[in-house]
Amino acid sequence: MKQVERAHGGTARRLLFTLLLFLSIGAAANGQYYQEVEDFGWARGINFATPTLVDLDGNGLLDLVVGSDDPGLGRWEQSAAGATTFRRIERDFLTPKSNDRSAPIFVDLDGDDRRDMLLANASRVNWYEEDAPGSARYELIDDHLGGIDAGSACRIWFGDLDGDGLQDLLIGSAQSYTQRHIQSSRHGLTFTKARNIAYAFWPQYYHAPLLLDLDGDGLLEMLAGGQDWNIHLYRQDAAVRDSFILVTDTWSGITDAENAVCTVADLDGDGLLDLLVGTKGGHVRHYRQPSPAALDGWTMQHENVLGTWDLGMKNSAAIVDLDGDGRLDILRSEVPFESDENPLPVRHFRQRQPGSYTQENLGVLAGITVGIYEKFTVHDIDADGRLDLFIARLRGGIEHYRQREGEPFLFDLVTNRFLPDVTFPAFLCFADIDANGRLDMLLGAEKGGIARYEADAANSTTFLSVSSEWMRPSGYQHALCFHDLDGDGLLDMLLGDGGGKLRHYEQADPHTAQFDLQQSEISTISVPQRAEPMVFDLNLDGRPDIIVTDGHGGISLFIDEGPNTVRPPARAIALQLRAPWPQPASDLLQVTIDAAASTPVRLSLSDILGRETGLVRDVDASAATSHTLALPVRGLVPGVYMLRVTQGGNMVSRPVIVGR
């Protein structure tokens, strides 16, 4: 995990530089070693989240691997054994050549005791394999497994559908059918095309089938999300195993999960299943089974277990100290779905204390609404001690609001015709770039040009055009900010673009509006799209940090650490249950336990109702070592079971799947 921790001395001080977009930091050391912080909610936003649960490294904690419409797969891990919360571990666990909103699945494809990952890309099924058991490192073996034409935006299920001992590969996609391919032989790498899955009622386009026996009756249920905002529940036809009967098209009353992709496990080992649902807006929601074997009535536990800033698509943000208490306020517009053009209230977050990476949710910023594509910025343009807020509206024109006297979280409309001729979209930035005492306003336009305006007098709210095309960098949708990053008296300009990249420019001399492109580490910083940079000394260490918001709803934090970074020690775990193998198991289930020298270890297997199956093992743990056992599961009813290991007062558990 890329986590940055630092000791801070001294008392909290007011962050006066948040009222100005630039401030020289004097002789402060500037290492220019930017490290991304991927904890405390700071993270890249994603869209079309496609989650799956697996223990990649066998440490007893479930990993949440999330695909999206970006190439990289993100990786989160349970914050502790049995927890329902997750911490981000890797921003890019795997970066395939392309991605098509597909969900990764983990299986034993070829029976070599190394986990395989199947990931559909560009209408093909890509086959990856870990380079060693439990390594969490995967290599591409075949980018077109079985020669299967998977279709676009496909999602895969792999298991024995009809109990014939051969695994079935089901593929839901943008097409109006669900493909079925049957493995030609046990652990074989070729597949035979079978007839498509038959439905009594078609689930949806872009559907993602998840099959498992939820109620333990021996028949599979299917949860299928799709382009609509609900989830369909089906039950397998007992006579025709590749046919499914609709139970309900609004499963558990869910009507706000567009492009839903589902994954299931018992996260906390309580015998009740947990469902994680990925949505188009990039959230992964957590639902919980109300009672053992319940098919419906699951209830939401958390709206986004990823724990990130992700607030939707193509929105905007501004960061400023609204009330001068030394804590930064993070203002974020919320646009959950691309089709929603209705302005929504701005969400208001705040640092818990000066210099802290953690934040608290204060709700909404009263009186301000921002819609899709609309950008806003905050600055005290007339130096009257009250902040001004500007919104570039979708229909054109810029609105100007002013902070209410004595009410720092309230803003009143001054005019809706501030630069009325400006067409949308536009990104505003204020700074006196030529140090002449008159504030400059830079306006980035959709097609790449940057216009420059200047106040007609010091502290004026009237701005006049200086140049309609002050700069025309390559790219489009430019957003910029100014700061003297290295304390040399020259302003640095950070320029984000629609492709998610940052470019670094520096002023030619202190009194000019000319900026020259620089080669620096800043150029390696990127987000998925629509990068909007801001600069603050967030952790009060004397070095400027870079915050980048993105069009996928994320807010990423890059700390200038310098050369002397201190990392926290790795956590030690006394009792571990590694990932049981294979999954699903039809004969023997291999179980490996790591235990410290202590009291005996007890292992048991229970069904989803909590009833023990009779498979109980006691292990001598008088010496600290690993213990591997083979549990015979042949004869058990196919379905989900819970494997529990206890030693003294410690308990770890894992869900396992028994197949035919």
C-alpha cells in the first residue's frame, strides 16, 4: 500500500495560501519526488466498476479486484480478517493492453495448482496465470483463449453448469444473448460452442451473469445486471440446466445500479452472504443477505466500499480553506450518471485537522448546485476577505457568487452574467501571473485554447480581454493552476488536459506572462481523464503537494516526499488461512494454515446456514509452521460453504465453493 506517514510538529497554523493560488515557499527544501497517496479516500476515480473477490496472496484477507473502462485493474484488500471494509493496495494491479469494461474472474483453468485469471478484452478472452502459487503476480499466457469471439463489454462466469464434470464458460456482453462454451476435457484449453443460454425473459444488454446456489437447493440462481438500473434474479430450470426462469426483474428493490456487475462472498464469516455490486458511476456497493438462504430482500450496507472520493462522472472540484480554520475544505460536484444533466448540490468535505490526510463529510454546500461538465473555482478576487465562487454553466456564461458575511459556508449570487459571452465548457483560474498588481483570469476552453483576461484595476471585479488565445497547447479541455514549486521566484504552471496528463511550465522571468515547457517528474503524474491540478502544502511539511481531480470522480493526492521517505512496517498476522484450492472443489479441497506455536488449531466446514458438515480437523500447532490438509468434499451438495479455523480466541474464515 502506498501510504505516506510523517510526524508533524508545532501548532496548527492558518493556511493563508489557500486564499491565493500562489505563494512562495522561500528556502524550503523541495525534493520533487512525488509519491501518490492511495489511502484515506485519495484515489483515482473509475467508471463502470467490475468487482471480483479473491485472496490473491493467500494471507487470509480477501482482495477486491476491480476492472473498469480504464486499462488498469485496481486492487483493494480487506482491512482485517472478517472485515467488511477495504484498503487500496495497488492502483494498477494489472495493466492489460486494453480493457472493455470487463470483469476479471479467477479459476483453475488447467489444473496446475496455479491460479488463472480470465479477462475479456477487445472481444477476446485473455488468459493470465500467476507466476507462482500465491504470488499475486500474473503473466499473459494467451490473448485469445479457445479462439472465442466474446463480443464487446463482456463479462464471464466459469463453472460446471450441468454437473457433467466439464466446466462451462458463460459470456454476457453487449449482444442480445449469453454465450455458452464447454471445456472439451477436464482442465483442457479448448472449448466447444454450445447453444446460448435460454431465458424465460431476456435479462438486459451489457449483462453480467453471476451463478451460484443461493438457497442450497441444488439448483443455481443467476444474478444479472445490465444497462438498466436494476438486477434480475433467475432460477435454473431443473430439467433443462442451460435454461433460466425469471424470479424477479427488480431483485431486492435495487433500481439505481446501472451496468451492475455482482460478486458474492461471506466477508465477515457470519454465515450470511455479502454482495458487492459495481456500477457505471464507479461505485462498489455492499449488500447483505437478510437471513441464511434468503433469495431476496438484501439490504445495502455501504454505498461505496472502495472508500474513495469517487462521486461520479465528468464533474468538478475546488479546494480552499473556506472559514480560515487551517483545515482545507474539499468541494466536489456530484454527477452519478452521464445522462443526468440536472445540477446537484456541491458535496462538502473537510480535513479533520490541519496537516491531516483524513477528511470528514460535512454534507452539501448550501445554495450551490453544479451539473454535468460544469466547472467551478473559488478565489477572493477583490481582496475583501470574502471568497468568490464562479461556475461555468453548461448553457454558456459564468455565474459569480460571493461568500456571505459571517457565514463562510453560504454563498449569494452576485451576477449570472460574469463574462456573459463565454461559451461552455470553460475552466477558470485566477493569478497575477505578471506581478503588476492586477489579477489575471485564465480560461481553458474545450478545444484546447487558453484565453487570458485581466482586472481593469487592482482588486476589481471587472475583467477585460487581453488575448483570446494566450496559449494553445496540444490536447484539449485544459485546466491550469500556478504556484512557485521550487521557491526560485518564478511561477510554475501545471496544465492538465482531457487525456488525464499533466504538463509543467515555468515562467521566463517574474514579470512576464510567458511560460516555457519543462521536463520534470510532474509529467509522470496522470489520472484517467480531465486532469484538474491544484497545489497545496497539504501535510504542512514545507513542500508543495499536488492534488489532481479527474473526470471519473476521483481526487488523487501526490506528496512531494523528497529523498528521505519513511515507510510503516509490514503487519504481522499470527493465524492465517490461505486460499483453499481448487475453487470450485468437487473431490478434495486443499487447505493450508499458518499458525504460531500455541494451542491446537481446529478446522471446520459449515453450510451457509451455519450447520457443520461433519468435516472437522484438529491440527497440532505445538510448533510454528504451515499445515496443509486435504478435505474430502465429494458427496456434499454443490453450493457455498464456510471454512473456519480457530486457535484460542482467534478465528479466520473463508468462503469455498463445492461443485459437482
